[in-house]
Amino acid sequence: MLIDTHCHLDFPDFEAERDEIVARAAEIGVHKLVTICTRVKRFDTILAVAERYDNVFCSVGTHPNNADEELDVTTEDLVRLSAHPKVVAIGEAGLDYFYDTQKPEDQKTGLLRHIAAARETGLPLVIHSRSADDDMAEILARETGKGAFPFILHCFSSGPDLARVGVELGGYISFSGILTFPKSEELRAIALTVPHDRLLVETDAPYLAPKPFRGKRNEPAYVAHTAQVLGETLGLSIDDIAAVTTDNAFRIFSKMPRS
């Protein structure tokens, strides 16, 4: 059994064959999927996808690249919406300085509200961090000092220092198809430093398809290829890495039922 801890089933890329995509994942052993919210204003659409399938769950939150659109979304809004049985996480929220489309202060405002919601609900915060390692590490350390909250550094492609800080503060590190790319030697080296009980796998579908599908549309079934490479990196069989990452997923997504 594998769990795709981060995909975007509500995106238009999947509209025409969403049923088939969920079925293909189940056929190869990816039995649970977490579809991640990027705009609270689209939460009803995301929730409808999760409610359509017994094995699909979702989050609620605002992606940092949409921060200026949802500055009116409060911590109270996130907490209220997260009460739905299908909502197992807060986010994704965070910092993205790569595209330079949003003001850092707007991104930080949103991130702090999401952190507060994760702290209040006990649901994990799904964190997007790109080209913002120093600021992210500083915020995580400062906010954890005010009160611990569960979190995941998703689609990890940052440096070793942020991975170390994240683990030290109790966070989980999730690897996507980037881990399988030939030039990702440094990322695989970072994976070796992460305790086994903090490892997760994801697709971030429809983006970042792993080898041998690189350059094509990604889908949840392909998380098996990322898990295979992660297992090879750690010297574990596919069965062992599946067991490890699945157990970790149920631990961090504690609201998601085991079945």
C-alpha cells in the first residue's frame, strides 16, 4: 500500500478522466490520495472531489502564489472549514520567492494564519517552500517556540539546512518525482539524512512526473516510481519503503482513517 500525500485532483488536467485516474492508482496499490487546496475560494470544488471517492481526502488553504487573492481568509475560516470529516490537513501555504509574483509580507501573513490553524486543530500544515530556505527556517523555529504544530515540508527540493531544521522541529519531509531525476544527487543525499519515521512520498500531480514519465502529465499512480527510488536510495525494498511511508502518512494525517 502507498499513499499519495499531495496531488491536485481538482485541476483541469484531470477533468476528463478523474474516475480513471483514481482507479489506476488503486489498481497498483496507491489506495489513499490527499488532494491539496491552493485557494480557499475553490474549497467547495476540492471538497466535492474528495466526497466523490471514499479513498480521497483533502486540505484547506491558500498557496503562497495566490496569497494576495486571499488576504481576507482568516485563521477562524480555516479552522471552521477544516472541521469537515474529509479535511485532513491545512494548506498548502508557505513562501515562494522563485517566481516573485507575490509580496513576501503577504505570503508571510498567510503562512502565519495557517500555522495558527494547524496549531489549533492539530491538523498538519502542508508547507510549500521554494527559494526561501532562510525565512522558512526562521519562521518555523520562531512559531514552534510559541507552541508546536504538525507540518510537512512538501515536494522537498530545498537545501540540507532546511531539512535538518524541519526534522529537529518535528516536521516530516515529503519527496516528489524530483527525487528520481538524474541530476538530483544532492536531494537523494538529503533523503539519506532524514529519519525513516519522517519520510513521505507524493506526486504533486499533475506536475513533476517521475522517471520514466518525466515531461508528461503526472498522476497519483506514479508515486510508486518515487517510492521505488527512495527505497533504493535508502537500501530498502519497495515493500519496506511502502510500509514506512504509509505508516508515516497515517501518523501525520491522523484524521485520515486507516482501512
